[in-house]
Amino acid sequence: MITGRVIGEITATIRHPFFEGKKMLVVARTGADGAETGDYVVAIDAVGVGPGDPVLVLDEGNGARQVVGSATAPVRSVVVGFLDRVDLA
Amino acid sequence: MITGRVIGEITATIRHPFFEGKKMLVVARTGADGAETGDYVVAIDAVGVGPGDPVLVLDEGNGARQVVGSATAPVRSVVVGFLDRVDLA
Amino acid sequence: MITGRVIGEITATIRHPFFEGKKMLVVARTGADGAETGDYVVAIDAVGVGPGDPVLVLDEGNGARQVVGSATAPVRSVVVGFLDRVDLA
Amino acid sequence: MITGRVIGEITATIRHPFFEGKKMLVVARTGADGAETGDYVVAIDAVGVGPGDPVLVLDEGNGARQVVGSATAPVRSVVVGFLDRVDLA
Amino acid sequence: MITGRVIGEITATIRHPFFEGKKMLVVARTGADGAETGDYVVAIDAVGVGPGDPVLVLDEGNGARQVVGSATAPVRSVVVGFLDRVDLA
């Protein structure tokens, strides 16, 4: 899993029925210190987050399908949690 | 998923029957700001897009096979949607 | 598998029941020489390690699900061992 | 999938029966413009190509196993096609 | 698959029974020219190699599990062969 921050939302025309009503977020990846790394990912929202929110993203197909409750969903990245706190030692 | 822009098409001699009649696109990866990152991917077209179109690419084998409707397709990357809009916060 | 060092812990609000009671660690990746590479990963703890501990991380979904004993866990990275020693030739 | 050029062949002593009689190619990855990127991959030949040939490589385990016709083959990368032409827009 | 050179061995305390008696190698990745790239991976030994040996590593979970003969092994990288020769064109 990786940490990130929601920086936007994507609107796309997709024929596959899985995506109907799904929110697709642009998530900037963040390092352990919370700073953006310059990399980003498009992830399905499974939590109800919005712009600016720090999040936890699962970037693996089979696990992502478990989170969205569909064994056949064409998805790889999904926002699985709101990131409350990072405690660095 | 990643965002990109179709920059070309590939013609290849492939023995596997899955590829018959399939369009193989060269997709330049784009960042959250729409600029090309310099990376690219060869993806099967599942939407009907062409050169210059901004697209959404699923880059995961099992999900890609769901999109093309074949549990045995030797495919990893597939264009799943036309990218209408990216709203950055 | 990759080697790393636990540098912190994450607290997140996650709806998926798998994560209840699970410790989520921030693991800085380390090179063969033990120095941090600048990359990091968020991994579920399957061993009982803490800040500063050198660890072995499995970064693959299906194997990670075996380690946590759940075929449906939405997980990709898991700390599978405490790294006792690296003997370089 | 990625595009590349065959730059050599590998001879290895492998116990797993799948590799008997298989040709293992060193494929230099090429960019959309056909230039080598500096990265490379070792791929099983499923087409009958040789040094200098431009090729299409599938770099995903389950799809690669479909191409070689074995559900249990320990393989991730396979040359699936001869690259006839890349038309850039 | 990737090519590499064994540069060391790892000793770790792991609870999962799969790892009992398994040798875990530190493998420096090598380029097509045999030079180390600076990247490395921790891989299970399925061949019987040691420090200095040039090797072939399979870096994909499902294929790696086939090589070690266990459908449930929490493993991603495995040394599948001794690299006898690389013939560059």
C-alpha cells in the first residue's frame, strides 16, 4: 500500500458497467514525510474522500477487487482508507 | 489506472488468436497536469479511440482480461475509457 | 522480497474488516548494504516488529494473503520476518 | 505490453522441465521512437525471432502462461509477436 | 525474468513454515553486459547456487510458487537457474 493525497477527480466515458457511479480520483503519491513525490495514480474511491484528503491506496488488482466487492471488476488501484496519522519514529 | 494520450498504432505479426482484429495502440503516459511523462505503454483498444485522444488505461492482467471479455487473453494493458476531463483541486 | 527498516506506524480509518486490529507499518526500503534507498512501503505487520527493526517484506498480493491467512484480504505488502543478518560475499 | 529488440540469447542450467528446448532471449526495451531505453528483459521466445528483430513482449505472468500453453509455467515475460510497424501520429 | 549475481545471504526469523530450511539470497541485478545495475532483490534459492554465481531470477509470484512446488508459498522471487552464458549479437 502507498500513501497519497487526493488532488483531483477524473471524468471518463467508459463502457464497462463496473464504473457506473464510481468516483475516480487523482491521487498524488506522498512520501513517509507527507511530501508529494511527483508520482500519481488514478484510484477508485471506496471510502468517500475528496480533494485534499490524505489517503491510503491499495495498488494490487486482486485485493482491490475484494475491496470493491466484485471478483470481476477491472480495477487495480483503490482508496481503502482515510489517513489519520503517520507517526515516524 | 493511468492516464495517457494515444500517439500511434502498432502492427505486429502475432500467432495468438486473441489478437486477430484487435487494435494495438501506443499510449504516451501523461501526468496529472496532462503533460507527457516520457513513458509509454502498448495497450489493446477496448473503446474505439484514435491518435491524439486522451485515455484511461488499465495496466493489470486479470482486470484487463475482464474488460476484453476473455479469461485467457494474453493481455496486460487495455484502454478502458476516453478521458473527458481532469478536475484538479 | 525486499529488505527494509521500520520507521513509523500509520493510523487510518478503513471500513474493510480485514484491517481491524492490524498494525500498519511504514517501512523504509534498504539496499544490500543496509542503507535506506529513499523509497518506502506501507506494510501489514505479521511478525510483531517495531520502530528501528530491520525487516523482510513480501511485496506480492497472493503471497501476502497466504501470510495473513486470508484468501480475501485486500493486502499487497506484509512484513514476514525480522532480518537477523545480511552476509555479503 | 512493451516493444523491444532482440539483442542476444541466454544459456542457463535450469532444473524446471518447462525450460527444456525453450529459447531465452535478451530483449532491449525500445521507446515509441524505436530507440533503446537502456532497460532490458529476459523473455521466452514464442514466435521464432532472432538477434536484431523488433518484437512485442508481454510482461505479465498469467497472460504469458496462456501464450506458452501451460498453466503452470514459471514464466513472466514472453515474446508474443514480431513488430512489423509502429505508426506514430 | 532478470539476470543477476549472488552477492550474499540473508538470515531472518520468519514464522511462516515455508521458509524453514530455505536459503535466501541477496542477488544484485545485472544488465545485458553483466555489470551490476545497483538494484537488487532477495530471492529463494531453487538451484543450489552461492556467492559470486551468475543467476537467472524469476520475479513473479504465481510462477515462483510453481518452481518451489507450493501453491501457497509466500514468495515472489526465486533463483531458477545458473546463468551459463549470455551471447550478445
